[in-house]
Amino acid sequence: MESSYILPLQELVSTIDFRYIEDVITPEEVIVFLRETKPTRSDRIQYLLANGYPAYTTQIGWLGYSDETIRALCRKYIAAGFKAFKMKVGQDLKNDIKRCKMVREEIGWDNQFMIDANQTWNVQTAIEWVKSLKDFKPLWIEEPTSPDDVLGHAKIAAALREHSIGVATGEMCCNRVMFKQFMQANALEFCQIDSARIGGVNEILSVYLMAKKLNVKVCPHAGGVGLCEMVQHLQMWDFCSVSCTMEERMIEFVDQQHDQFVSPATINEKACYVTPRDPGYSIELKKEAITQFEYPHGTEWNRMFDQGIFKREHY
């Protein structure tokens, strides 16, 4: 019985480069993790097929939106089944307070609320600014400062922990060693891997496994074209084989450009990612999308050249 799945686990582990991270996790530990979760894995697969994986939306609160737009979008996405909402902050504190109040009025207090500063603050400003928003009970503050500042994030995380506000970051993190240091330093509670940022699936798997070992939640970044398609597979693998939980874990979802893919990421009426059934990483573009947008000879580029939006000689 045991030999029937030991070899596949060893093959999976052999695809991961453990150099520089063996002080946190070893191949032998990973084999143990995966062996422990194997007996109940099929139950989680069936759950995903029936229910999907929870998503959250960033669409409600981009900077520059009018009050009316924010309220209308909150209502739109609540009607679509969403229970978690993220808003951009960081330009003006007084306006952020007003906007956070509006969002909470629309989504209530039973739904999750997150804020994202996109690296705009220094460390002390981040601490003071987010404390000013603590009454709105954000689950996390995303990218509060430089994405390379491990110790700065650790200081922010320590200051906000007493207010039950986590730090989320990682979409700009470019290798497993950086992620290792963020986790070792307790500098993030929510790890936001980006499927296109670091060294492919193999390296991303090592981040998931370190997160398992160090009790860090993974909530992938998925704001760009194709990212939703890719990270759904990674997060579902984590649920089935590694963390085996969805507690305070979810995947970002944006609802544009999916029509360009052969197997687009979709959500159901409860705002959960529908489990993909087609093979592959779900990023095969439709032929007509390539014909239209291929740089710099696609029909859309030709249209912009012809209209003088761009000059052909510059490309």
C-alpha cells in the first residue's frame, strides 16, 4: 500500500530546488507532509469539484473612483456572491477614512475587508496610517512599504498584530529565499505568491511548503491577465495536498480579459473559482486573441498605428 504512492511523492519533491531553504524545510519533511495528507486528499478534491475555491475582488475600490462608483460596485459584487473585498489606500488619509467607512456601510461587518497600499509608505508612516484605519477591521494591509524590506515589514507586522491586522505581501517577491526570510522574520501573515514573478511552478511549490511549515497563509496575487488562470491550480493543489484548509485563504479575482483564453478562470454564484477540468495551466490564448494583440503586428497595434496613437517607427 505504502509503495503505491511513495515514488510519485519522491518524483514531485525531486522537482523542487531546496538549496538555500533547507534551514527551513527539507525534502524528507515534505515527503512526510504529503504522505500525511494523501489518505484524505480525494475528499478535498471532491469538495473543490462541488464548491470551488473562495475568491475576493479588488474591483470595488480603485483610487480615483467616485463615491457613487464605489457604492455601486460594492452592491454589484455582493449580488455576485462575494464575501471579501479589497480597496486601495495611501494617497490621502482623510479620504481613506471616508472611503473605508463607505465600503463597510455597503458590505457590512460579516464580510472580509482588506486594504492595499501598493508600496507607498515608509515603515513608520505605514504603522501610523493603518492604525488610523483599524476601526474598519481590515483583515490585512497589503504591500505597506518597499517589497524588498523584510525587516521593515517585520516591524509593521509587529505593530499591527495587537490590532488583529495582518501584513500581506509577495506579489513582487522574486525568489524563494526572499520568501523564506519574510516568513522567518514573521514579516507577513498572508503570503501573496505571483505565478509569473518567480522561477516557475517548481519554485512556487517550495514557497507553499515553507508556508505550511511556518504556519503562513497563502493568498495568491491574481490581478493581471492570465494570473487568475494560473494561480487557481496552485491554490487548489495547496488545499488538496499541503495546507488542507481554506481558513483565511482566498484567491484574488478580476473579471476582465478572461474571454481571451481557451479555458478561462470562472467563478460560480457564491464567488468561488470553479475547479478547472481541462488539462494544463489554463493560459492557452485563443488564436484570435493572438491575431489581434500580438506585438507589434497584431490588428489592434495596426489600428493604433493608423490612428496615430503610437508611431510605427518607434516599435
